[in-house]
Amino acid sequence: MSELRKDPVSGGWVIISVERGKRPTDFGMRVSPKKGGFCAFCKGNEYTTPPEIAAIRPDGSSPNTPGWSTRVVPNKFPALHIESELDKIADGVYHKMGGVGAHEVIIESPDHDVTLSTLPLKSLEDVLRMFHCRISDLKKDKRLKYVLIFKNEGAAAGASLEHSHTQLIALPIVPKLVHEEIVNARLYHEHKGQCIFCDIIQQEKMANIRVVSENECYLCLSPYAPRSPFETWILPKKHECGFAPDGSFSLLAQILQQTLKQIDKILNLPPYNMMIHISPFENEINEYYHWHIEIKPLLTKIAGFEWGSGFYINPTPPEEAAKFMREAQI
Amino acid sequence: MSELRKDPVSGGWVIISVERGKRPTDFGMRVSPKKGGFCAFCKGNEYTTPPEIAAIRPDGSSPNTPGWSTRVVPNKFPALHIESELDKIADGVYHKMGGVGAHEVIIESPDHDVTLSTLPLKSLEDVLRMFHCRISDLKKDKRLKYVLIFKNEGAAAGASLEHSHTQLIALPIVPKLVHEEIVNARLYHEHKGQCIFCDIIQQEKMANIRVVSENECYLCLSPYAPRSPFETWILPKKHECGFAPDGSFSLLAQILQQTLKQIDKILNLPPYNMMIHISPFENEINEYYHWHIEIKPLLTKIAGFEWGSGFYINPTPPEEAAKFMREAQI
């Protein structure tokens, strides 16, 4: 029989429908092998992207030349622009504002063939450190309220270029899903005097059925009410609102790469989306919100039911997903 | 330059990013031609589905035999079950309940080759009347709070069988997206003493730039903040909370089929999802919520940004979409 589960943070419900139960290998979605050809993100082609915003490169090497290990450039087709005006216009029942923001691409490696799960661990650490730098820099623009860092791996998950990269979009408003999490987390904190994520971490460690792995600083788990099969979260075990303020990038790189390798192994290189949720810049330091990474392999289709309801039907209980993940031979 | 627009009903924001602007024919998604082969939904194969729940068939003809024009059967792999128990269980921070509900399939025609846009108009009217009957019947089960009627056209939009059909899922809770619309609509009504949808209809008729078509009872429009290109809504012009209580099924069939033909014509038979939003059974008659149909052609990919933010990036302004729709030669 199926059951309805509520995600305590977002407030969203999912239907865990085990009759539709599938083993990891039944889903049959995988990232296509890379075709190669000319690539603007490869070393040597730096001149073909918009001028770089930041890069990790040897001292003395010039911007927009080879030698870098991580490179940040503006998105060539940005959804938002830093030079827009934040005009807010009402028109009867409607409201709009100028598309102020930033849309950047973090190229994770000069090498066309690596992925986030096969990158040298030290390079992944640099990528995470670069996320932190870009957030810190964009925060200075007081018009911006939030930075969402996200990755689309594979064309089916929305990647338009096959060279591994992450994107960030800086927004003049706090996005809806983050706002919902904030509202629920604040309400929980008012009632219980605790961070809801800290309580989840404690309960999950006690139950130990949805925990995938942990290290000194981070916990990886299959969330109680996953929107799709093998959705996986990584959270700092200590209460932290912003992205990795303690600078434990090496431990984060370790658990993130291990998790991606487990997903690649048991699901056979699936397309996936990865999102980092942090506290909005306003009230960035608080007791109720806890930053975390969400990884969503793309294994099922979003259809009319999901579009019309905001409910998700998931054929794989997270307890099973966590077990498969733990037992993956990577 | 791009702009941010807020949907006044859901409260969700979208980015209208015209630099990414595409003409309708640029999207390149279309429903694959039907392959045929054995089909459980075709006339003559009634015995291969679970026993029928309802059908429009000549007087005296037996259930589960040919002769029907519209037929309703349980989904063979239901997400929810009417015979489940509504046990609500708390486990620390988590909440779950039994998967009580119904999951039915409305087979729109015995003919394998028609679609909702090529069905005889009289048959479409019967399909709409059947939606109404099923909602009225399921409403009697007091455990159920909502019925969502939805259609997935094309495999890419989530259809697992190519024979045209609509589904319904009856739920023991009001789904999140409907709840959000209700909360916003109620708030608007408290402040303005008006139904927000009635005000939208009035404003759209005055502006006349996003209106696609209208008839005596219904208005078809491109919503102000569409989540995806060519999203289209059909609303009753008079305030109505439930699904077609005045029984104007022929006028609804007319405008729905015309709209689907316009979409098929300009987007070259795209996959799409269609959802019907009605008032929840509790407070079914009210002054603030207005039932409507939402049609979402599947032309763009939902990726990490959408999953992480609840924002949508749309390359086609609704004003342009409405113009293309109006000018479609159908």
C-alpha cells in the first residue's frame, strides 16, 4: 500500500507508492557519453566565453588564458542582469520588477572529460571554495537578496553544454521554495526553540535507517519525504546558516564526491540536479535555518499531477534508497 | 532585458527572459506518432482493464463490453487506494498518513487514433460531463478533500499509454499548489471584497493583449506570469467555484478544443499537461475561488534552478504567445 509523507521543512507532501516500486537499475535514464567537438569551457578556448569574473589560477597568470583550475564566467544568455534597474511596477492585480541579478557559470575543471564525481578531490574543494567566494562577493550588492547555486548534469536534467559546470543565479527576491522553508523553520523554532534541521539530524542519527554516510562535519541522508527516487541531502552536523562558514571544504568535498559516486554507481550515471540552499542575505545569521545540499537524480517524469498539485509520487521509499546507497561498492 | 513577474493567484514568480526568445517553431518538441499494437484502452479489449467504474454507453449495453463512448476505469498501478486506512502517524519531526484516495483513468474515446483536439465535439462534451460525474461521486467519501483531474499528452509529458486518456486522483488533503491559490485568493477577497480571478478576467478583457479567445461563458488567456511558454488558462467568465455547475459543457468543449487545436497548430503537436483546479470539497461554495483549466505545453526543461527556487524561466512573453494563438489558422 502507499503512504503520504510530509516534508517537515518545505511542508510539501509526497506519495510513496511502493506498488510502482522499482529497483535502481529499472529507471533506465543515463547521461549520454560526451561527444566532444569544440567546447568554449575547455582550456585554450578562454577567449570564446565572456570575460572571466574569477578563477583559481597560478600567481601571475593572466585572466582569460590557460592555467586555471576553476573558472567563473557570466552566462552567455543570462536570465538576469546586474545592470538592470529594480523598478517595481504594479498594473492592476499584477506586479513586476526589472530583471536585476546575476547569472554565472562555474567551470569546474579545464578538462572536458571529468565530472563532479571524477574530479580530483582537491579540485572539488576549490570548486566549493569558489562557490563561497562568489556568494560573498554578490552579497555586497544590496539589491540582491539570495544566491542559488545549482548544477544540471546531463542534457535531460537541463545541461546545454556537456563540459561539467555549475551555475549560480543571484536574485532580487528570496525564491518561493526557500521562503517556504524559512517560514516553516522559523515557526518550528518559535514553538520548539530548536532548529528543525538540527532536530532532523538528531532523529536520523538515532533511527539510522535513512543515513547514507557521515564524516566529522557532515551527514548525508535520504530525506523522509523525497520528491523523487534517490533524492539525497548533505547537511552540516553543526548548526550553520550560510554556506560552509567554518571553511571545512575538504570534508564537504569528500562526502559530496562519495555521494555522487554512490549515485553514479547504483543508478548508472543518471542525469541529476543539485541545489544548495542557504539562508537569505537578510537575517543571514539565525538560529532557525540550516544550509544544505539537495541532489535529485532525474529518474521519473514531472507530469500533470505534479504540475497541478505540487505533490510528488515516488516509487522508492527513502529507507530502501539509503540502503542501496550505503551498500554501493564505489 | 528580462523582467520578473508575479502570478497574483499562486504568488509564484517567473523570469520572462526575452533574450532567450524563441519562435513557436524553435522549441522542437512533439508527440511521437502512435505506434499502435495491442491497447487495453481500445474497444474490444475492455476485459483487460480493471472493471469499469462508469461509462457513457447505449441503454442496455453491459459494462466492460464494447459500445461505450467514454469509459472510466481504476488505474492499474494506483498511487492511492480507496480501501486504505486514513491513519495519521507522527514520528518525531515527521508526519505520515495512509494512502487513502482514488486514482482513475478516463478513456476519452474507444478510437485509438484520436486526441482531445481531434475528438468529435460531442464526445469531448461527454468527457467533460464525465469529469463532473466522477467529482460528484467521489465527493461523497468524506475522507476525500480534493479531486485533481489532469491529462498527460505524449510520453515526454508523462503519458505511459498512447491511447488518449485523462486521469483523476482524489486526495485526503488539499494539495499544496491549490492550497496556496486558496490562501492568496481568500486574502485578496478579504482586502478587496472581490474574487481575484473575476478581477483578472475583467482586467484582461480591458487590456485585451493576453486574451486568446472567448465565447458566451468562457475566456481563454495567456496568464500574466506563465511558468512555461504558451501556458494557457480557460476560465468561466461568471464566478463559479466548482467544475461547470451550470452545465455549460458544450461551450466549454468548444473553447477547450479550439485552444488545443491552436496549440497543436502553432507548436506542431507538442506534449502537454492539462490540469483542472476546483475549490476543495470543504467550502466548495465560496466567493473567493474560481475553477479553471491550466494547459502547459512541455517545451522547456525543469532544471536545478526551478527545483531549487520554485522560480521558472520563460523565454516567451504571454503577450506574444497570445498573439500567435489568436493568429493560428485552425
